[in-house]
Amino acid sequence: MAADQRKEPGVVIKDGWEGYNLELFNYPEHYRGDLECVYIPHGVIMNRIECLARDILEDIGHHDMMVLCVLKGGYKFCSDLVESIKAQSRSANRQLTTRVEFIRFKSYLNDQSTEDLHIIGPDDLSVLKGKNVLIVEAIVDTGKTMRALLQHVETFQPKMVKVAGLLVKRVTHGTAELPDYVGFVIPNRFVVGYALDYNEYFRDLNHICVISEMGKQKYKV
């Protein structure tokens, strides 16, 4: 099935979703009181990543792929996605080479996205020239960061650019176009875990959780 025929918005989580009771899951004891709920359990994340990997493999066929991981929040998603792509390509007896490069953006202060956007990473991405590029981003909200990154990547003349976003937030004046591969579409709530942070805390959570007001105040800078 062609990509444009199969295009789905991802798993849509409705506005009224309150998440799962924390006590149903294991999570680091030092975050007790800092979280409201488990929003997306780790097992659900991993299953969705397997589906994204399948879709990506269907689209790129036997072509090699350059993966551009957006740090720091995207490192777990990128690692698990690439591993799933490699495992599925092996089981399908495909020869697929993947290479991962890293880039970082800084745009958040506490729980607010700022207008001050910085690209931190290699200035020279000429290795992308003529390559099939997969940008891997953990979360897309306003789309400002992704638009800036796409413009930056296009200057290096890749053959093709696709974007995989684990989470897409429904926000006012949000992204007009969805990433090519979407894990979950979620309400505008500040989530942490699975490498997503609040001032560098909570990256060690396996689940994606909603931070509590107590947690925001505790780790505020």
C-alpha cells in the first residue's frame, strides 16, 4: 500500500483522557508526588514503534537510510525505532544500512516553549547529501522547531526527507502538517518520561506521564 493511501494521524488520545493510576505501574520512587498519571505505558509505546518501523520499511524499501535524531528528548525513541527497523529488515531478509547523526534544539524554559530557538550540533551535515533521511523527533507541538530543522536539512541536498514524531500535541496555532509517521496525537498537556524532560528531570521514566503541579514547582528553575 502506498504511503499516501496508508496515511494515518497516529493513535489519537482524546482530550478527556485522564491516564492510568500511577499505582498500577512501577516508576522511580523519587518521583512520588511529582506525577499525575501514567499517560502512555511503556509497552504501548513499544508496540506503536514496531508499527512505525514497519511503515518506514515499506516506504524506503531496500534503500539505505540516514537517521537524524533530535536530542535530548528523542534519544530513546530513536534508539528503539532504529532497533525495530533493523530487526524487521533482518526478518524480511533485507539488507538495510542505517547511520545515525545527532542534532539538538533548545527552546523550552520550565514548561513553556520560548521564541529563542538554538540549533546545537554539527554545522556540517554534508553527509546527508543525496541520502534518504529520517528525522526522529520525540514531540511536535507548534511545529516551529521541525520547520527550522527541515529548512536546515534541505540546505544539504538530501535525496528524500521523512519525519517520524512519537507525539504530536494538539495546540493552538500548532503544526499544519503532521509528520510522515506519527506515534500518538495527544492533548496539550505537559508530558515527561521516555527521555522527555522537565528541566532535565524525568528522562529516566519508562512510561510517558503527566507531571503534577508539585513536580513543576519542585524542579522549576
